[in-house]
Amino acid sequence: MKDILDTIESPGDLKGLSLGQLQTLAGEIRTRIIDVVGNNGGHLASNLGVTELTLALHRVFDFSEDRLLWDVGHQCYVHKLITGRNADFDSLRQAGGISGFPSTKESAYDLFDVGHAGTSIATAVGLARGDSALGRHKRVVSLIGDASIVNGVAFEGLNQAGTLKRQFLVVLNDNSMGIARTQGGFAAHLARFRVSSFYGETKTKVKQTLPKVPLVGKSVYGALDVLKDRFRASMSPHQIFDQLGFVYVGPVDGHDLAHLIEMFETLKDVPHPVLLHVHTEKGRGCDWASKDPCAFHSPGKLKIEGDSVTILESSRKSWTSALADAVLEIAKDDPRVYALTAAMPDGTGVAKIRQELPERCLDCGIAESCTVDVAAGMTKAGLRPLACIYSTFLQRAFDQIFQEVVLQKLPVIFCIDRAGLVGGDGAVHHGYLDISYLRGFQNMVVMAPADEPELKQMLRFALTLDVPSAIRYPRDTVPDTFGKPPPTKLGKSRRMLDGPDATIVAFGSEVPYALDAADALAGEEIFVAVVNARFAKPIDEDMVTTAITRGGPVITLEDHSTTGGFGSAVLETANRLGLPTESVIRLGLAPDVFYRHGSRAGQLAQAGIDAAGIAATVRRAVRAHRRGESVPHEPPVRATGRPSGCS
């Protein structure tokens, strides 16, 4: 018998299903998600938790006309399955396949390409105001999690939404977790509602009142006022959402399909901002995911055998794990060391540190700007905090890095995970720009290790500085070590290989690829020098002088945008020193290309910064130089005119 899911071509098909069929569909969707994530990796527990909620939303609203805004967007798999993407869902997060986040290229049901938290309410306010100004009558719904709503932008959005004089629905998906356990005072505020008797009473009271409530217009709003007044005695008298101008309803059971449908039918046309507080279970319907939702938030591929499941991990050590081990080693020697993160304890290695030194760790929640300011305050007090944040998320704290850290000359250490290309999460998570903006800050030191021993050295070196510093490393496994590194000295590089025909100056994670390229070229009688730059700021001026004046092409190499990145720093240094730059070729990420999801190895190849791509560029440059021709500055143009899988 054909699964119900296979008959769903659009959300309109949900409207003809009985409640029993919808519940069957929810089970089929969970099975489909578990199977695909097991094969491809991806966000599992969060999507299992919003299955009924997503079905109820699409059953009641028509999002081909109405507006649905996802916050972060990693919980959109159910939405994708019922908006025409089930047939292609096996390609989730694969090159050329379905994105793991909302994608405007995939479907008109996806209104924004999103991957950062806290944005949905503000963009929903903009859509609501825009539609009203243009005379369009479209309902607007923002779906946001309890971890995202503590973000500063989310509160700014709530503040703006409270002034609307029209329909506007915020659905707060409260599973007491984000990627990790939700942090902070507001999380405790929500938890008080979940554990109070009010939670159990809400469904009964709403059911008693709903049959008396007309489904349209001001009558609904009046009825909600009655509901609110009846429930207020069970609530805090200073309920935060009421004070911001919302009618607050909830919390309600996020897995009770019938009740969710009733609630959305009641709330969909209220001409005033409403916040529906929905309580869900992350990992719902899958015992092992619900028991450990942190581990199964975004696992790699899974081996599932009956009730047993194993996350298939590389046998090689990750940079994240190497950072955690290095911090633990150093923290035991230096009582000033403190590890901070912004809701990413597992992804940054802070969870591993917290297991051994819980009193020396702080998770500030999805609040990168706040995290940087907390780090600044700790430093001012005499501690030496490490702000462990993904490159893509550190962008959210640009102003705080300048105002509270750089301007004060505070030696905060930024440990930047996921620098460069990140694989399956795609454009929303690539770390394109950290070198560009960090090296523009006064007195900032920007480093990148080539292997684990260098990472340990750089951390210890950063603790000796009296200015801010940043250490960037990729979402990848650490390479084999290149022997005992020389001591880390400010702005000094490390020569890895000698050769007369060209010089490759590689920054950080690109060093192993440069060495592999050099090895391949040696078989063609092309012998190149390889320099491990170690610093993007300050640049090793002696190294730049030697590379350019020795003759032959100079290739700079980075897993970062070529705009304002490491290669740009080399060119600027050469210009300042009065050196010619005609022989310098910059390899990195194309500045106007969004590299889409796929494997990190595939993305490096698309950008031409894997070993084969580097060798091809060096080969062309050396052969041109031997013929006395100008060194070609652009990487080879592919048949499509741009790397495949990019846009």
C-alpha cells in the first residue's frame, strides 16, 4: 500500500486528510527523516520535534499565499517533505541536492535563505508592514525556537511586532533546547510555565472556550481577551509578551495535532500580534534521539540496527577536538583561562572542556554579541577568556569585537571554528570573511595553525599577548603533524619546503594541500617552495620579500574569500615595501560566488584550492614564466564559467 507521504505533492493535499491520516503521515515523515539523515547526516532531533507542529500549520494556513518565516531553518525538513521535495529528499545536503536549510532556489514556500538565529520575527514584521502598505492581505507566521528567541535581534523584532495593528502570529517552539540546553534567565522563565499546573490546565480551558468562539474577526480577539483574563491568575502578573504588545496563548502540547489545528484555526485571523507558546520534545518519536537530543541535533552519518544507533565518525581527530584538548591542557596550567561559547558547546569543543572543568566554562546561548562582551568584561577583571565561536556566527558580533575588545586593547582570544568551507551546511555556514574584517582591526593578531602542535603553540602564544588575537581552523580533521614546530614568534612564518620554480605561501589549513601539490609537481620536474604563513596579521615581511625577489611565481593560498583576505595582505605588504606584485597569484574562495552544500572536499575542489587545483595553477604559472610570458592571475575558467554547484 502506498504511503500517504508519497501522495503529498503540496500542502493543499493535507486539507483532505482525516486526523488519523495526518497522524499516520507524521509517523511516515519521521521514518523518512531518520532514514535520510542516517545516510547523509543532518539535523535530526529538531526536525522530529516539529513534525505535528509543521503539519498543523500547513493544514490551517495556505503558505502559497500566506507567509511562513523560519528561524535558523534547520528544522524545516518536514516543511520540505510536504512542499514538493519528497522525491528529491534523498539528496539532502549533497552536492546539487536539497539544502538542509530553507532555500529560495528550491521552492516558493521558502521565503529566505536562512541559517542564523533570531531573524524570523524581524523579517516577518517587514513582510507584514510591506504587505499592508501594498494593500495585500496575507497572514504572517514566524516560527522560532526557545533558544533563538533570547537572541537580541529576536527581542528587537518582538518590540517592533508589538506595534502592528494587523494579524501577526509568532509560534514559540519551546523544547527547552537549542543545539544544547537553552541558557539564561529567559530559559528559566519559560521553564516555570512548563512545570506549572497551568500547562496542564491550558488545553482543557481552551477546549471549553473554543466552541463558543467565532472563527473570524474581532470576535476572536475578544474571546482571546477573555481567555487571557481567565488564565492570568495562573500566570506571572508581568508576563513579558503581554508587556510587549502580544496576546500570549499557551503553553500548548506541540504533539497534539487536533489541538494544534484548533488553536491555529482560532488564532489565524486575530487582527493583533499573538504569540502561541508550543511545547515540543526534541527527537520525538525516536527513543535514542529523544534521550540524547544534543548528540542527535546534527549528527554525521548513522549506523542504525534495530534499537541500536551509532554516529559514524572519522577515525581521525577533528580540529574541534584538538582545540578542546589544547584548552584543557593549558587551562590546568593557567587558572585565568576560561572557555566561552554561544550555544555551540558541542560544535566548538567547549562541552568536552566542561566535562572536566565545568566551573571554567560558560554558554551564553544564541547571543554572540553578548558572548564577546562577557569575554571583554572577564578580561578586564583579570581572566583570559577564549571566545569559541563559529566563523559565520562571529560575524554577528562585529561591533562588539571593535567597541568592547579592540578599542579597549583587551587580550580576548577568539577561537574561530568552521573557518572556510564547511561542507553540508552550505553558504549559510561558510566562514568567508573572518580574515578580512579581523585584520582590519587595530592591534588584532590573526593566526592559523597547520597542524595540532601549532594549534597548541598558538594558544599558549596568544596568552602572552596584551592585545586581542584570533586563531582560525576548519571543520575538518587535523592532518598528520609536520614535526616539532619552531617557537611561535609574532608575525613569523615557517618554511616547509624549498624549490626554485615557484613559491606557495599557504595560510593555515591549506598547508597540507600545498605540500601535496608540491609533491605532485615534483614528478613533472616543477620544484616549488612551500611556506606556512602562520600569521595573516602581522605578515612576515621578510618572507614576502624573499618570496617575491627570488624570482618565479608566488601563489598565496587560503580557505577564505580572496577579497581582503590573506592574499590581499601579502599584496598590501609588498606594495608597502615597494616590491613588484606582477608575479603574485591569489588562490582562495571566489568573492562573488556562494558555494552551495556538498562535501568539504568537493567544495575545495570547486574553489581550486585542493591539491589538484593548486597544482594546476602553479603548473600554468611556472610554464608561462619559463616562456617569458606574464603570469596568469586568474584560475582556469571552468566550462560553466564558475565552479559547479555554486551560484
